[in-house]
Amino acid sequence: MKIETKDAILQDAPLLEAVHESLIQREFLLQLRKIDHVLLGHVASSTNFMSYVDQIVSSICDLLTSNMRPCVFWCDKDLTQWRVLNYKDWPELSDSLGNVRHVPQPLATFVASPSRPFAREHNLSARADWNRWQDVLNEHFLDTCDLVSVQDEDKNWITFCLFSAKLAAESEHRMHFWAVDQIIHSIPQWLNAMVARIKTDARLQEHTNEITGLLQPHAFDHAFDMMLRDARRYFQRLAFLSVLVSKDAQADELKLLSDTLRDTLRDNDLLANISDYEFIMAMRINQLDDAPIVAQKVQKALQKADPNQVSVLSGGIKIGVALYPEQANQNKLYLASLAAANAVTENVGYRLEYYGKFVKDLDEAYDE
């Protein structure tokens, strides 16, 4: 058996240290991914923003327990009002509501410079521009601050300041700031996910499009779900339409186009625009033969519109129709109507989707 000498072990020490660091980094990244899952769960469950920030702070502290103190600031888009969100952790910096008495100039400058996604402030104990915070920084031996900012749904700023204590050993220092870099690059993803959810929540409170006055997609989905239930209960038939315009439209054109489509509807029919390029409609029909009549009605209404007022008409408008109960649910109806619309070759025309065929009437489907 080979017995290694002390000199051989010493020669392998850098390699062993590198392997050890690699294993620590791997474990850290695994823990960071677990935090991703936890935070995404909070986003999905509509956790309020303050609780979400508390969860981020708690997660960061769990990762770096002894050397890290996060401080989270909110400030308005004009940088005139500042508040510490986790003010209970920093009573020395703010009043009982979190309002900040003094903001160091480097922090204000960083937030005012959105082109810099990250920043690191060193040697805080020797910096005159951090002088007003020296008591609390010295109490916890904090000497470095890593900064990252994200705008919320109202364009105000959420800034994470990750304060780190001094570390004597070079290896500890290296590993600590490697970990801080991983966290700093994760924070914008965590915050942006919550900001996106808040924006979505706000949109879900709106039932109509601000420009066109038509139903928002989620409101259409809810109303159509009830329409489908009635169709199943009373053995009714439905026509589901996709109306595609070929290019972007101006706001006034969209309004005129939506008004034209609205004129084709009865009181209990549905109409929504799911993008500037696409409208969807749902209509009750008595029998399958009514489907082309519906499509022709929409086509004629569009052809009557003044091309000078609705320039998208000159680029072509395609109408696709799917039928229920031939299609099983809303998603399949939508995909079928969209495929039918994309099968249109005329400048303004329509197609019916019938068991995978794209036809103008049912006689054409039977002939094939």
C-alpha cells in the first residue's frame, strides 16, 4: 500500500481546496434553486408584496447566516421619498414607519443610474459618504454593500442593499462574495416575477379593453365558459370565430374595426380582442348551416368599412370559424378557428373548419 508523505499531501493541498470549494458552490446553488421554487410558489399564490419581500430577506439570511444583513429600500420614481421595507431589522436607520432619515449619496446615485444593474461599495467604515450610518455599520462590523434595484409596477424603485462583514481569511472572502454575486443576480428575477404578477392582477380587475371597449381575454374566457355550459345543458350549437388582421393597427383603426365587428353581434354573443392582430367571437347558432351565414355577416360588415379609415383592411382580413360540439372545448375551438383563418387566401374571406377541412360551406365539406 502506498503511503503519501507529508510533502506530497502539501503539494496536493491547492487541488483539495479547489475540490472543496467546488462542492460548497454546488451545494449553495442547489439551495438557491430551492429558494426559486419557494418564491415562485409565493408568486403563484398571490402573496402580498411586503410578505414576499420578507420571504426574500429571510431566504438570503438563511443562505448566509453570519456574514450578511440585507436592507431593502423603497423610493418613489423621483427619488424624493425613501423607506426601509424591513425596518424592524434596521430600527437605527428609520422611524417606526420605516421612513429613512438619511440616505448615503452612493445609494441615491446608484438608484438614479438605472443603466448600472449592480454595484459594490467597499470600505464603508472609512467612507465619509456613509458617515451618518457608521454607528450601525460598526456595530455589526459591516464593511461592504452590494446593490441591486428593480422598478415596481408604478415605476418606483425597490433596492436591495446586501451588507457584508469583514472576513479575515482570503478563502472565506472569495467564497462569500461568489455567493453574494449569485444572490444579487437572482434578486431581479425574483422581484420581476412578483411585479409581473401584480400587473396581471390589475389587468384581471379590468373587464374591457381601454381602447376598443371589447372584453378582455380573461373576461371573454369566463363568459364563454358559461356559454359552453349552457350549450351542453340545452344541446345548443356555437360558432367560434377568429378574425385576423395582417399588420399592426393604430388606436383609432382598432376602435373602428372593433365597432364594425360589434355591430354583427346580438346581445348574448361575445367579442374580445386578444391582441392588435386578432379578435375572437362566440355566437349561438341553431344548426350547422348557420355557421357560414355568421361568417358572411362578419365579412360583409368588414367590407362595408371605409378602407381609408381602416388601413388594415387593405392588408387583408381573415375569418376562421370552428363549431361546437364538433370541437370539444374552448382551447380546441380557438385552435380550429385560428387554423381556418390562416387557410384564407382572399384579401377578405373566411373558412369553416370541419373535421380538419377548411371549407366555405358544408356542401363543400360533404363533396370531398
